Amino acid sequence: MSLVSGPGRAGTTGSRIPDELQLVVEKHVEYIKSLDKRKDELEYWLTEHLRLNGVYWGLTALHLLKHPDALPREDTIEFVLSCQHPSGGFGAAPGHDAHILYTVSAVQILVTIDALDELDKRGKGGREEVGRYIAQLQDQDDGSFAGDEWGENDTRFLFGALNALSLLRLLPLVDVAKAVSYVQACANFDGGYGVGPGAESHAGQVYVCVGALAIAGRLDLVDKDRLGGWLSERQLDNGGLNGRPEKLQDVCYSWWVGSSLAMIGKLHWIDKRKLTDYILACQDQEVGGIADRPGDMVDVFHTVFGIAGLSLIGYPGLEEVDPI
């Protein structure tokens, strides 16, 4: 799956702007299917470090659009397994080093297409080996997780570890209680969470921290009113959402902010109609795809999170998305 941007541009609607924008489902399906056919473009190779993530984003978008079979299942399985490292983890593409973020995408893809058995049969290591790879990334002292053998630490990695292990039914392999304590240490006075203790609150980090607590069954630890207030303030006058104060709106926060609000039962604290209009204004209605904001080039990252955001707020005709 290519991470090449374009060729479409958000807000393209031909000679006139329709009275009411609609989600152009078939255009988005064709756009996603076309992404792996652009191998003659330099950007295709410059984004190889996101290849496996791109497959997950595209596949998820297609499932939400109710076109789950638009990508060949067997080709998808073969590519995912070709990215597995002897350590049990997965890299971004064949020959790349293993990292928790790519490993999570691999697990999510295989679960989505009901292919975990193929991992056990044909992988360099079955699900137990993948679980052990993830488990050894946990810091036994503070409960945090490194992204890979080089030790970078981020709350994204902690959430990814719990997410993948829960999907594999292997959560007991790690110290969940210590992971929860680490998330608590990342909480801020404004109700939000950062990449680590003392770091600035950011909507993306809020999502991973709240998601980790949800998986651990400890949402009782969240100050829901304070966090809900901070998250709802991310909505701007144009309906879009930003990731932190004084920043521009971006379609991807339709998911990071919206799902966080959904997990704490505060999704009704934002204007869903205005958010819907903003997301729809960021799509290219001629060639498909969604961008971060109107006028910018579309890409698969913003396409999936725009569609997921629409599903989250009940846009008709989409599969219902799980906020975690």
C-alpha cells in the first residue's frame, strides 16, 4: 500500500459545489485500490518505512466503507508475513527492522481478515512468538514500553502493546498493572496525557492513554469531565478539530479526539454536524481520498481517519467503528 499523496486535492467538486456534500464511497474505494499501482513514483519508495501501516489504514477504510474484499486477501497475508522479523516482531516492509508500531499493524490486519491461523502456520513465528516479542519491550521497573531494541519510549508504544496482545489473547504476558500506573504518571492538570510523565497534553497521546486504560478495564482512573472539557475545546469554528491549543484543524483528529470522547462517554460534547461537514469538505469528490484540510493533497492516512471519524459520529452507510 503506497503512502503517496494525491493525485486528488481536497475540496475538488468539479464546476460547482453541491448544496449538501456526500461521502463518495465508490471514489474512495477506487482511490485506495489504486495506491499500490504507483510504484513508478519516487514518493512510493520514500514512504517504504510506512508500508505496513499503510496496508492497515487502507484495509480499515475499506471495511468501514463496507467493501472488505476490495483488497486480495491472500496477497495481503503474504505481504504481512513477508514483513516478519526472526524476533517475532514485524517491520515496515520486507527486510526492515522490527518495531512495535509495525507489529501492531500486522496483528490488526491479520485479525481483520481472520488470518491469525496463517501466522501460526506460515510465519517466522506464531502468535506466541509475536506475544513474546512485544512482552520483552516492557520496562519491568516503570511499566512503560520501548518501540524496539533501541529503547525509545512513548505512550503510543504502551497502547500498541496492550492493543496487540489483547487481540492475540495474550495480555497476561505483560504487567498490566504497571502499565496502568505509567499511564497515570502521564496525566496532566488539564485532564490530558502526554508522551511521557510531564509532557504536554496532546490529543493523539490522549487517545493512546485512554485506550490503554480502556483495554486494562481502568477507565475509572480518568477525570472524565476535565478531560472531556479539554477535548471538546479542540473543535474550532469551522467544525474541525485540532490536537492541542492554538494549532490548525486536521481531519485525523476527528478520530483521535472523537474516539477519546466516545470512550469516556462525552462524544455529545462536540458539534457532530459541523464536524461531518468539515470532514466531507476535505475529500476529493472526483478521484477520492481525504486530506488533512480543504485545498491540500489527499492521502490514505487522512482518508482512513476521516472515514473512521464519520463512522464514530454515526454517518449513515458505514460500518460501526470501535473507538478503541
